[in-house]
Amino acid sequence: MTGCGGEARAGHADPGGSMAPLGCAAVSLAATLHAVAARRPEQAALRVAAGATVATTLTFAELDTAMRRGAAALGALGLTPGSPPGEAAPDAAEVVGDRVVVLCPSGALFVEALYAVWAAGLVAVPVNPASVARELAAVLADVDAGAVIVHRDLRAVVDQAGDAVGAPPPVLVVDDDTGVAQAVDSAARPLAAPVDGDPEQLALLQYTAGTTGRPKGAMLRHRNLLANHCQLAATKLHVDGDDRVLCVLPLSHIYALNVALAYPLACGASVVIAPRFDAAESLALIAEQGVSGLLAAPPMLAMWAQAPGVDELDLSRVRFAVSGAAPLSPSVLRRFYHRWGVPVYEGYGLTETAPVLTTTAVTGDTRPGSVGHPLPEVELRLLGEDGQPVRRGDPGEVWARGPNVFAGYWRDPTETARALRDGWLATGDVGYEQDEALHLVDRKRDLVIVSGFNVYPREVEDVLTAHPKVADAAVVGVPDPTTGEAVKALVQPVPGQAPTAAELAAHCDGQLARFKIPAQVAIVDELPVGPAGKVMRAMLRG
């Protein structure tokens, strides 16, 4: 974090007596899973829910076997594994493994496919199963996919996308009865040993719209993903074989994929996967499975905080919750803690950082407003518009450096050069330092400028959600002929209560400068959110 003298500071660890995940000593994510399976073969790795109960359970040994069978089958297709720079010769260029698109709902098949791709030394390209053919076609064309692994229910989307790109890659159709190996052919093959690989090998192309609106593939190496595991294990988010971690986010999202799935598996913990979110069903699942850790987005925590029947369930094993993917309102944090009595650790990160940069779990201080301290080996600095460090307490753009920072954007040197400079990542987020912790103000692109004055939507949203009749709120800028832009607030009321615009204006008066008080207020049944729980602001500006 940037101090008064402008120096960059790295995060510090609070290990809490935890054991580092096996990935800290491994070279790839597939090798990590293989090592855990050797130590805990009969322990449940995955518990996949159907509604409020678990319908499918896979042990580490079973998942390892499925991974290795799938890897052997992918190898039989003739797909080429990657090699890092200098492997064949000191000056040899990097050979990027063939890219395999994974289009499956959250569940065991997604996990098996993902790890099979890694075990074969290939590059996984997870795609949101809600994608339409146009979106999938853009990814297929950009990555020049060597194969697509798709759930049978989504086959039509792949066919439509394949027609659009002209020469579609081989398509492997999987379902509950057909895994990756069977999708290639029914031949019995010896189990493949996971490719030894190298931590510098490309593991993942994670697509993100970023600031341009055009999808960009963030290149994440095995070492980036594994580094985040080791960093998290040095905080109060350490988990082990006694833990059961609930994942209710789409596994195609980086937060779910690396923090809620790959990290617990590397530590020998069980991952309880809810393919879709339903507040009542997930609460019953938490109680039934003795879940100890919750990894969710703010809207889910808000629903759990006010769901009926919480006090009647046995939630005694829950010891922490993590909020990620979008900013957490202080009022939701307080409501959840009051109802559940467990800490909610808020973090901050990006797809490009695998994904976590900071978390309140570093120190355990969960006071509202902060997104915590940098993880071990992460350096942050805050820069002004002139590119110079800002004074302590002043807002500046967050720049980050660390072993979890990505390698750049796939086949996009222009955007890579804009994002990475001398190893530092320009996040596009604005924050300030207080007590050595990072406080986020907002995304630079979400800034609203009223008569030349900056309005950060999150500041206004935090004030609005503190009103007793407001469940959630989102703020955007809309054109105004006099001030350039005006502040527009969309408010989701507490069920059965609808605040008036006058009530909200009176509530904001004295807490916000006059130019920050919403000039327009719209009451909505619910805010539009994406699969990861982020408010889709572009839909609100109309």
C-alpha cells in the first residue's frame, strides 16, 4: 500500500496455524489434485446438490480417476500440450497448449472436464453456460479452440456458434452417463499420469469484458492460480480436510473456480456445489451438510441475512463467510453478522489477479467499509491522474503487483500494454488507504461527474442502503443538459415497504453533499445482476 513517501508495501500474513495447500509445492493444478487424492483417497471431494440435498458425491480418488481418464482421451484426439519459455532450449519460445472450451453447468462434469484439460497439459477456457451462440462464437474464434466439452443440454448453442465460425472444433458431449473419456470413444485406456507441466505453463483463458466491452481472454498461468491458494492459506480463510465449503456461484467465474473450488480441493477440503441459488434450499443444504465456509456474492448474503427460519436451523459449523465478486454494502454485512454471528470477510480482486488481491481475512478486522489488507507477496500503490503516488488518505487508482498477477490478454498486445507496466497492473479501480487497509471508492468507468464534481456510486449506495426501507440500491450517471450528468438511484425496497423519493432525499441530506444526492429515484422490484452477483449497470442507464 502506498505510504506518505509513495513506497509500495506488500501484504503480511496471519497464518493462524494453518497448513499450506499442497499446491504450494506443486507445479500444476492437476498435479495438486493428484497429490491430494494420494493422501485422502476416500474423502469426499465434491458434493453436488439437487435442491436442498446432495445428489452426487465424488471422492478424491474418483475425481482423480475421472481427471486422468479424461486427460488420456484428450491426448488421443491429438491435442498438443503446452511448454513454457525455454523448456526445449534456453531461447525457445513458449508453446501454448491447445485451448479447450468448457461449457457445462456448475457440477461434477464441469470439474472433471476442467481438471482433465489441465492434466493433459492443455489450456482451459471456461464459458458461462448462459452464453448465447453469438457470445460463444466470439470466444471460439478468438481462442482457435482445439475442442469443446459441452453438456448435452447446451449442445444446440455450440452447434449454432460452430456454424458462425465456419470450421468448428471437435465437440465432446457429456452428461450424467458420459464423461470426457466416453465422449471421445468407448475404448478402455490406461490412466494417464497428470502431465508434470511447469508452473509457467498457461492454465486458463478467463474471458472478461473489461473496460472496452469486447471480451478479452486473461491469460493465467498455473503459478498465478496456485499462488493465490498459498496466499489465502496464510489468512483466516485457511481450510483443511475437516472443512466443507459451499459454492453457490457459477464455476465458470474466476472467484468460484479458483477460490471456491480449486483452493479448497488443494487443501483437501470438500466442496459443496449448489448449481443454482435458492435461499431456502441453500440454507437447508448448509445445515444438512455441516458446511463450515460460505463463499458467495453480496445479493446471496443479503437474502440469507433476512431469510425466515435461520434461527431454527443448525448452522453451528459455519465459521466464516466470504463476500466477493461485487462490493458488499455495510448494512448487509451488519445484518448478516447480527443474524448469523460469524465473520464476513470481504475481499477485492480481479479476473486478472486470479482473483484475490486483498481481504479482511488477513487481519480479521471485518469493520464495514474496508476490503482489507494486501495478501502476502501482493504490493499495492495508489496513483493520481499524473501517475504519481497520492497522499495517504486521498483517492487514487489501484495498481497491483504480485505472483498472482496475470500474463496479459490473449492475442491483444495493445490492451496488455495498457494494463501491465513494468510488472504492475492498472486495475481501473479507485481507492484510498486508511490504517494500511484498502478502501474502494469505485470503478473509474462508473464515476459520475456532476458539474465537474466527482460522484462515486458506491458512496451514495452505502448511504441509501442504510435506510430501513431499502434492501439494495444501485447508482448510475444519466445525461443532464445543465450539469452534464445527474445521479440516478435505482432502489430495491424491503418487501412490503417502498420509500418515497422525498424520504430518501431527506435521508441523504446531511450525509452527502448536495450534488451527490440522487436527482432521480426509481423503485424497482429487483436490480439486474449477472451470474456472479454484480449489478449490470449498463442496463440501468436507460
